[in-house]
Amino acid sequence: MIIDGESSFTLDAGTLDVASVLTDLRNETTIAFSRSGPGTFTEVRPAIGILASAFLTIDEIGPGDRLVIPIDGQGIGGLNTLREASYSDGSLNLVNGSALNQVDLCIGMTQEQYALYRENPGAFLNGATDTFTFPGAVDPDEPPNEVSRFTRGTLIETGRGLVAVEDLAVGRAAQDENFALLP
């Protein structure tokens, strides 16, 4: 899912979610921001959730981009607040909710970006509004990210047969929408 420019996207899980952890294909979603302006992604969890979990991976994100992950009510032990779980292997892990109705976020972040976040976590992570804003200053001269329009594993027809999009090399001929092979 791509959030482009200064746009917002809301994924609403509805009113009732029972055992989506076992059945819902939406549970593992990858989100990318184009960085052509601060964007916002909101995941609205169900008002009533039983074994309703979602795992969000944020691959491309830049300064000012926001994630809003509200869960109604206090939850078991007051856990319905967006909070930091850990930082490891280049990812900040946030969580909101408890085992019955929970969202786990894995946000790609360099050690330098994490250090900036740790200097003042409250400036970027607001549990009262369940909002995370990616740290750093927006550089108006930085060009936007080139975000792939294909998910990892998508097969592309080339002059040498089908190739996964992540294995394509610059200059390799690939089939366009008119079935022509172009470099």
C-alpha cells in the first residue's frame, strides 16, 4: 500500500472482528510513503475484537510521515495505547492493544533516526492520540523516493522469461502494458 504525497489513507477494520488472526489476509500489510510530502496512514481497529491482530510493515517512511493506530477503550491492563516495544535490526517496533485486539508495527529506521527519536520520544510518539510521527526535518530539496509499484515477488516478463521484480537489473528488457519488451 503506497501513501503518496501529502495524502491520507484510512484502513477501517469495522465494528466486530473475531479470530482474524487466523483468517484475515489483511493481517500482514506493507505500507510505503513516497516522501513527496508528509502523508498519514490510519488503521482503525474494530470496536470489538477477539483474537483480532494486524501486523504492519512500514518499509519506506520519511520525516513528518504519520501513523495513527487508535484502539477504542482501555483494553486489558490499559494496554490500548500506542507504545514502543523494541528497536532491533534497523526496525522500530510499536504496538497498540493486547492479545485480543492488537496492532504490531515494524518501522524501518536507521540507527541515526532511532537516536533522534530516543532524544525526545514524546515529540514523535503520542500515546494519548495513538500517533507516531517519523523523526527528522523535512528537506524541501530532497527528491521523493521512488517507491516500487510492485510488491516483492511479483513476476515480470523479460526477454529471458519471468523474473521477480526485486531481481530485475537496470537495462534489462521487460514487458510493458502493450506486451512490448522495453529496456
